Amino acid sequence: MHRLRYAGALLLALLMTVPAMAQTTTPDFDYEKAWAQVDSLDNEGLPQQARAAVDSIYAAAVAEANEPHFIKTLFYQSRYTMELEENAENRIVADIRARLAEATPAGRALLHSILGELFLRYYQNNRYQFYNRTATTGYDEDDIATWDLTKLLTEATAHYLRSVEPADTLQALPLDAYAVVLVDAQTDRALRPTLFDFLAHRAIDFLTNEEASLITPERTFFLQGEQVFGPASDFIGLDFEGQDGPGVEALRLLQDLLALHLDRDDPAAMIDADLRRLELVHGVSVASHKDSLYAASLEHLRGQYAGLPVFAEVTYALAQEYNRRGDRYQAFAGGENAASEKDRVAKRRAIALCDEAIARFPETRAGENCQALQDVIRQKDLEFQVQDAVVPDVPVLARLARRRLAPEAPNLFAG
């Protein structure tokens, strides 16, 4: 039972941050009162009674064709099953799979996303079992414990990709329309205005996770050239034919997200996806000057959206890049060149960028993040290192290093 305990908590957490499928009037059953009873029983530590109460809600939801509460009861039933029964994961997976046929297209999309998450969490919670496990050919399709790593992550990938289908239907469903089980308000509706946005970003989270690539050949995904750093309007037309793997699927989803939001009045969702795109291509690009390409792309966005709050988000991303360059600089590496000199004072550039974002948009999340980044950069550290092996009568090697901001040299950042 313990193997999926954290997955169960995650399912419930997702339930509290993901909206239900549709709004449906329920005149014959008081769902609010019924869910309050479930919460009360749960708080009293009575899972069996709580599950019985959930079962009554489930019956009402089925009778009234109320999919929001139907989906919610499914998640709660899964949670209590894991608490009350040993080795419950197979039953839960089978139950969710059975519900796929009954759900609407939006409901199926959410359930596929949940299954993908469940399989990933199963691997993460049982990682040690897969270290020495060889590829399996005679596994039981209905018993996760017999699966090898390839089977498990292949299933997770397939469900995440199916969770964004049909795209046109999901793109037409506003996230605000699914308030029945929306308890946690942390999800920013401006950044995730549709159900497609929410599910696509969840899929991208998985596809860009290093563990999603464990079953693909090493270095199957890399990018050459400068086109991937181009404007969003150009990026969405790029063809990644001949490339495969989780990273490429993530880029294709980002193309879909950018195409969806490119011409909308509020650029928040588009900028959020574009920053994610640029960060991803920066990480996998093999271009020798990819750092300059990345910074230039961010500067272009700063100029394009200088008068809007998203300017602060772009500026924060650029400040993070200069802070990273500053971390990369090694004062004792020996030998200097133009690139290393730029890295030497990069943290001052990061502070200046943050000052700009805070001054222009202090109340934004990016403004707060910039303040936090400045606090980290301005911290003074004293590091003392001694060699591991000490030989009698032999001088001990030691190193004392102090971290502080380098003197200003603004001319180094021209171009």
C-alpha cells in the first residue's frame, strides 16, 4: 500500500488545483453538504465511513450525469482505497481505465493526465526496484509490479500525450468554467486560461523531466542553428521531422500553445509559454553561441512588451541568465578572455535588470522574484576548503574564498 501513498496524495492535490469537466445544475442532491460530511469524517480519522459517504455522492453524480462530481468522487475513492487496502494500485489503475469510456472528451483528457502522473510517481517511489531490473517480456498487463522501466515510462508518456487530445475541444474550454472542485486558487488563470493550457503544461512538465528520457537513446534530442531562438511567430512554423523523444514532443506542445495565444489581447499566457520554450531550447541547443542567442531573444521580448506587466517576467528570466553566468565564473580558473570577463561582472547586470523590473512593476510576481534574486546575489559568503587526505609532516593545502560582487564594468555588455 505504501508504494502509491504519495501518488494518492498527489492525486488529491491535483484534484484541488484542477477544475472539473463542466458546470451542471444538481437540484436533487446537496453536493456541498455531502462533501462537508466527507471532510468531517476524514478529519475525524474515519476513512471507511468517509468512503461510504463518497460512494453516496458517486451514486448521485451518476444518476444526475454530473461529471464534475463524478470525477471528484473517483479521485476520493482512489485515495481511500489506497489507505484501506493492500496493493491497491492495480485496482485503482483498472478503475480509472474503466472510467475513460464513460467520460466526456474533457474528462478523458484529465483522466489520462492522472494516469500518466500515477505511473511516473510509481517509478519514483519504487526507483530502487528498477536499478537492477532487466528488460521484461512476460509482464502482466494488469500488474504494475511486473513492469520494467521501459513499459512504465512508455505508458506514462502515452497517457500524457493523450491528455491533450482533442486539442480543439480542450482549447475551447475555459479553466474558469470548472469551479466545482477548484479549491486551491494558486493556478493563475491568465497563464492557464483554458483546459488545454493546464494539461499541456502538465505534459510538458513530464516530457522535460530527465526521468522521461531514461528509456530513449542518449543524446537523441539536440538542436542546431539559430531558428529555434527566433520569434514565436517563426518558431511555431518549424518542422522537427526526424527528431523524436520527449523533448521534441514538448517543443511541439509549446508550438501549439504559442499558436493558440499568439494573437490574443492578453499576452500573459503566450509569454509564459515562450519563456518556457526559450529556456528549453537554450538547454538543448549545441550552438556555440547559444547564450548570446538566448539573451538576445529575451531582450527582443523586453522591447516588444516594454509597457506591459509581462515585461517584468521577461526581465526576471534575463536576470536569472546573468546570475547563472556569474555563478559560472571561476576567479581562480586562470587565463582570461572576453567571455570570462563578462561572466565576472554578470551578477551586477542581473541586479540592474532586477532594479528595472521592480521599479516599473513592483506588485508583480516577477517583481517579488527579482527582489529575492537580488537578496541572494548580495549575500557575502566565506568558504574554507581543506584537502581530504592529510599526510603527517606534510603541509596541508587549504583554500579560502570570498564571494562578493565584482566591480562594475558596464561597457562589457555592449552587443
